[in-house]
Amino acid sequence: MSAPRFAAAGLLLASFVAVSPVQSRAENSLQAVFRDISNAASSWGKRFVYLAASGAMAPAPADFGIHFDPKIPPELRALVNSDLSFVRSIRGSGASNLHRQVFGAVNGQDYISFFAARVKKLNVGDDCRTYVTSYVSGKDRAAMQICGGYLQEAQIGRIDTIFHEARHAAPEAANGYWRHTACPTPFYAKYLEGMPACDASPVGSYGIARIMLKNIEKYCVNCTDKSRLDAALYSDDDIQRIIDKPSRRLLADDLPE
């Protein structure tokens, strides 16, 4: 189960949090949108409507072979497709050894092949706690559950999350679905002490997210500076969740600073 690490800390917020006077006037014209939403709608559902009405989310043409639960708002479906379209567009000038073992080249189609082989369905999560972005549960290992926290991440953070969760999916049964281990006490994030939110393996969920993003930071030739900066930020957090020292060293040596 993943939560928006930096958005929750106020470091990487959605672009509509800080607005200009022009944006504020535009937002005022959108207030009628919210009045039309049922009181039963969730706060994140309201945010989907806001994003769609304000033009903050562009539609994406493909679903990448994923079955979307009809209950997923179309704006969220467009956002997921937009994120995967960005992933598919990535082109790299090289790749680390671990990256080649897990994904292949730093290439969008290799990433999409990895994801699509594991995630067949996207559902609205029924265990969406505060700040949770997405999770894969034992109920259906071919399905990823999406929660409102997904909107609280930067795009690179959302990509980190869904590839992390894909590591827990059905084809990984032989590896115990790469279940997490308890974080030690003391730990750099005190609220995680004793929680099953760390890994020992260098190629579990946190490890492969680290490998992917660190390679994007170093090798992506068509990413923006912002995307590479975010990739560095999230990958550096991912490696902190690897509590086995030799595994962490292996990851650090795979792409030294």
C-alpha cells in the first residue's frame, strides 16, 4: 500500500495549490461545478471534476490493455493514461546493470511491457486510508486499487507508486509477491517504525522503483529538468526503505553519484 510521501509533507503539491490571480478568477467561475456534485461524492472525486473542468488534465487515447472499473471517474482514467503515456515516451541513452536485469533498456515500451504483464485491472480501492495512493491486495493480484491520494503526488511520484505496486502483482507469486518487511526502530521516518513498509531485497518494490527512477534521472534524454529532479528525489527516498545494508550498497553501486 503506497502513500504520497512528499505531497503529504508539503514538498511536491499538485499545481493548483499555488494559484495566480488569473487562476483564482478562473477557479471562481468553476464553483458551480462543485455545487453540482452530490454530497455523497468523495473529496477526491470532487478534485477530479475540478481538474477536468479547469483543463488541468488532458485526455489520453489509450488504456494500455488495462480494464478500468466503471466506477473510476473518467478524469482519473485520463490521468492514469496520461502518466503511462509519459512513461511510454521515455527514451534513454544507457542503462545500469540492475535496470537491464529488471526492465531492459531505459525505454518507454520496456517499462510498459513490465507494467502490463502484471496489472490487468484498475479498481476504486475499498481500503483507501488517509494519503493512500494505490495498492495491490490478496483479493485479486491482477488488479491495482486506486485511491484519492493518487492526486496528491507529482507525476513522477505517481509513476513510482504504480510501478512499486506492480511488483506485488500476480506474476510475482514465486517471490512471495515481494511482501514488505517491518521497518526497524529507530528509523529515519519515525511513523514507519515497526510497520511493514521496508524491504530487504534490492529488487523488491522499493528497489525496482529506485532502479527505474535513478536511471530516468541519469539517462532519460527527453525528460524535463523537473522530471529528472523529481526522479532523483523519489529514488533517494526509495533507497532509504532498503534496510539490508548489502542490498542498499548494491543499489547505490549500480548507479553511483
